[in-house]
Amino acid sequence: MTTPAPPRPTPDAEVRATQQEDIDRLIEQFDPESNFRRLVGVSAAIVTVIAVGLSGWHYYTAGFGLHNEIAHRAIHLSIVLGLCFLVFPRQRRLQGPWEWIVSAGLGLFYILLGVELLSSLNEPVPAGAQVAFVAVLVAIAALALPLKVYDGSHQHIPWRDWIFAALASSFSLYLLVYFDGIFIQRPGVHTPLDLMFGVVAIAMVIEATRRTMGIFLPLLAVGVVLYGIFGPYLPGGLAHRGYSVPRVVAHLYKGTEGIYGIPVGVVATFVFHFVLFGIMAQLTGLGQLFVNLATIAAGRYAGGPAKVSVVSSGLFGMISGSAIANTVTTGVMTIPLMKKVGFQPRFAGAVEASASCGGQITPPIMGAAAFIMAETLGVPYSQLILVAIVPAALHYFAILFMVHLEAKRLRLAGMPPEEIPSLGGVLKSSWHLFIPLVVMVTLLLMQYTPFLAAFWGITLTIACSWIPRLLGPAGRGMTGLAITPRALVQGFEMGAKSALGIGAACACVGFVLGITTLTGMGFKFSAFVVDVSGTAAQAVLALDAWKLLDPQDLTILFGLLFTALACIIMGSGVPTTPTYIILASIVAPALAQLGVPQLATHFFVFYYGVLADVTPPVALAAFAAAGIARSEPMRTGMTAFRLSMGKALVPFAFVYTPALLFVDFTWAQFIVSLAGSIVAIMGLGAAYTGYFGRRIGRPAFVALNLLSLSLVFGHALVTAVAAPLVLLILAWHGRGSWGRGGQA
């Protein structure tokens, strides 16, 4: 009897498979946090068991109670850092000899730190223990060198990474095994063994972050550790009393202000659960539902696919913690459609990248930095949801407005009616997919803990995915995939893998936070920013043309400009969440000294950290979109930056008028600032598109820029003068021109 040939995949299945291959390729290329090995055999089975166990443990603790603070964070980090070396291959991210120089430099740092620790201890350490300790550090340094023999392959784990995984787990397991002795019987007393494990912890956190994030953040961590040690030898205001190696190591390793600080705590209790929820929701088809809803809402208007891209990216961003993953997941569907209707490839890619970056600031489920912000400020996450509404709305209004102008300039129509699904049909086939999201948001607004809300979101996602099958014949025509046991394992494995990068980065950021609290580095930097901002403001006020400006407002403006520049520079090499954590701890106090409300300073840093993903020279989200659009990456990045000009005003607006964040709220201030922000976005959008019914010339471009920038100060008199002038310029250019190119 002949064996029947396997069924040929349907065209739709082939298209989906091709799209998934494109997604995987681009994520691996541009998102180091998602560049996983594709393991096979025994190593794949081991990693799957560990990853599923990690997700299962987080899921259980979210619903049935957490361990004590240190123990919970140590359990989380022991598994996360171990998996970093098993899941991620070592990547050569530096050109020429620089990879060798940096690797050798880091190895030398580990060895010298350990040797200095031994020489600074007050207690004698047996010679054998000293030799063994130094040998471990030498082994770490040697194995970290970029030798090809160490690399292995994408399908198998090389032997050196098993060693790294064991070392990365060891220092957290040490705290767990000897928890009572370390934290209860002798609190504040540091034995030589404690401190030796502390040096191993510093080395392995740096190496894990280097493996998952690249080299910028590890080098920053090394720099701040050296700053803590060599403080007395630094010039001017940077100098401090200096701390011994044992003091620095103990502070970073055994306290809650270093490796096991707030960032790791938030990831272990909040962020991991929402990452897992997002993965499980994507398995059920929630992402496609968002695209369908966006098509219904915006597809029929001028340049429809571009507006669908903006709306769908905003919706999808709620369940995706990565701007790059958001870009490529929705971009494989929207970018070809944008090109098809007439948008240039670089513009299509720029629209998707710019819109995708907004997912992290879009309520009700924002990015990891929002949870860390809530914990840092002591503000309920439910309150942050409400605070973020206006900034997120202005963010997407800015993109949609510029997309609309570009579509009108190119005389593009909307999508054909036959390509737009009906709202009734979508709701009828997908209503069950809304249930987990609605329940989770309701629990958040009712001020239940975020991890409990995520627990019920995950539980209901799994349960509701079976509704079409349970309904039998009545469920025919309903969309979405049931989460079978195999899919559950896949989802839990991918959820754990997706949280590894942020876990390692937050542990590494703990070095910055720990040294900041130990040395007062944040206050020194804040004083520097305040002094420089004041000097710049006085220089501007010396010009007669600027005498009418308030000196305090001008000082704050320069402080914000320096902070925005720092966010963009930091964001070029560090993902959004570490960028926010570092700058919120160092720069935000400077803005607070200038009288800016604390919530506004943190949102400003958060907002500009997100914008860094579309800010050249390292605009990773834009580069990923360029890969789909087949456009030149840097030009795509510059276009994405241009599309972001309008929304770049938004953080300045809510700093000068905190009423937009419902801080010191009055209706008069809120309405004046909101109206001014909308008009400013329209003015800058038209200026940088170069079109509003007809081409905008140089004089109008300059006038729109100056008038729009003046609106961010939120002064009623300035708004009353500048806003009508902006609208008058736009009306003059748009007179009699808005009937062409599809619907408005």
C-alpha cells in the first residue's frame, strides 16, 4: 500500500510561512534581545524545560503569592542569567581588532577587581581558595575572548557556554542556599566568600548583558564601578571620597540598590508576566484582530494603508514589549500595502517604525519602563494608565497628521471597500479574544496588583482560545487558535526567552543605580546640568530680542534639551528600559531642581528614550523597517526622525503644563495647553512635510517652526497669539485644495 503524499500547504499558509521567516530574520538582525539560537536535540530539550519552568514559576507566583523580596529576585535572576548563555549565541558586534581589545579589557577588569578584593580583605583567606578564585576569573576572561573555537553553532550550545551558565546561576543560588546566614544571622557582615561571589556576580552580569544587549551598557557599568573606586583621583566636581573594592562589591551584590535592585524586582514581578501575556495573546490571533480593527477604522481614508499601520502598531504595541518586534510583525503586512498604493519605500518603512515606537507609551499596557516608573515613584500603575492617555493620543495624532499630509500631497486614495472587513463580521468572529484584555485592564483600573491582573489575563487567554471549539457548530467561522498543550509549552518557552534580555539589562543597570546611591553621582550630575542650563539661559537673555522670555522657563528649556540629547545618545546603544532607568536616576533630579514636577520629569525621559529607536545614527526600529521596505536604512531613519518632529514637542508641552498629565490640574491650563499642543503638532507636521494643500515655502517653514515652538510653554497669552497665526498660515496654504486625493 502506497503512503499518501503529504498535503501541499495552502497559498495562505505559504504566505504566512514566508512572512514569519522575514520576521525572524529581521528580528535576529536588528533586535539583539531576540537573536536566539535555534537549538535541536538534547540541548533544545534542556532549554525548553528550564524556560517553561521559569514561566510556570512566574505564572504560579503571580496567582498564589510571591517569595520574600531578595529570594524572589535571586530565583528569577539565577535562571534568567543562566539561560542568557544557553539561548543567545555570542555575536561579534565590533569591527576589526576592537572586539579583541574590548574582550581583553573586560577580562583584565575582572581579574584586577578580584586581586584588589583579596588584597583589601581584613580576614585571612587560605592560599588555595585565593588561587581557585583567581583561576575562576582568569577562566571567565579567557572564555570571553572572541575565539572561533568557542562559538559553537546556532543549533548546539558550546561547552564554554555551559560553564558560563553555571557561573551565572551560582552567585544567586549562593544567596538562596545560605539566605538565613547571610541576611538574618549576620546582616551587614561580609565574609570573604560573600565578596568573592560578588566579584563573580559582577563579571557574569556584565557578560550576560554583553551577550544579549551589545557592548555599550556593559562598558557603562564598568565605568561606574571604576568611578566608585577611584573617586578621590577625579578632577573637580566629579571627585568623591572613594570606596574600597569590598565596599563596592558588597553594595552591588548583597543590597537591594545594586544587582537585586528595583529594576530586577519589577521585571521579576510585573514585566515578565506581561511579556508572557503578550506572547500568549499573539498565539491566539489577537495581533491579526488589531490589524483588522485598524483597517476598519482608517483604511478608507487617504493613504489608507499608512493610517492602518499607525493604528495597528499602536494596538499591537500593547501586547509587544519591543519596538523592533512591533515594527517587523505589523510591518510585513502594512509596508507592502503602503508601497502598493503609492508611498515611497523609505516613507512606508519610516511610518511603521515611527508608529511602532509608540506602543511602549500607549495605555493600558505600556512597556517595561512604565512598571519601573510606577515602582520608583510609588504611584499605582492604574494612575499611570490615566496619566499616559493624553501624551499617547498626541503621539499618534502627530504621526497620523503627517501621514495624511503626505497622502494628500501624493493624491493617494484610500483602500478599496472590498479590502476592508466589516466591523460586525470581525466582532462576530473574534469577540472571545477581547475577554482576557478587558478583564485584565478592568483589574488594573480596580487597583489590583499588576501581576495578579496578568495572571488572570494569561489564564483567560488560554481558556478563551478554546471557546470556538467548545461551541461546536455554533463556533464555526470564529477566528483564533486554541492553545493546545504543545502551543502552551511553545508560548511559555518563548515568553521566558523574550524576557531574558531585559532581565540581564536591568541587573546591569543596577550597577549604575548602586554607585549613584553610594557616591552621590546623581546630585553631582544634576548640579552640572542646572549650572550649564542657567549659563546658557543667561547667554540667550543677553540678546535684546529675547528679553521678554522668563529666565526660569528658558533655563528649564535648556535643561530639557540637554536631557533629550542625553536620551537620544544613550538610546543609540541601550534599549528603552535601561535608558529610562539610568537617566531617570541621574538626569531627572536636575529637572526637579528646576521646579519640574517629578512625574513630568520621568515621563519626559521615558518619552525621549522611546524616540531614540527612530533617531539616527542608530535607529534600530527604522533599520528593521527598511529591511522590509527594501529601502536605504539611513534615509529611512531620517524620514522616521522627520515624522517624529511633531510628537517630539509633546514632552516639552507636558513639562511646562503638567496639567496634561493631570498634575496640578485645572481645566483652564489643560485646555490651553492641549489646544496649543495640537496646533503646534499641526504646524510642525505641515512644515516638515512641506505641504498643506500646496507647497510650503521657506518663509512659511520658518514661521511655522518658530510659532509652533512658542506654543509649548503653555502661556495663555502666547497661545492666544501664536495659535491663530499658525492656523492662518495653514488656512492660507490649504484654501480650496482639500477635495482631491481621496477622502480627507
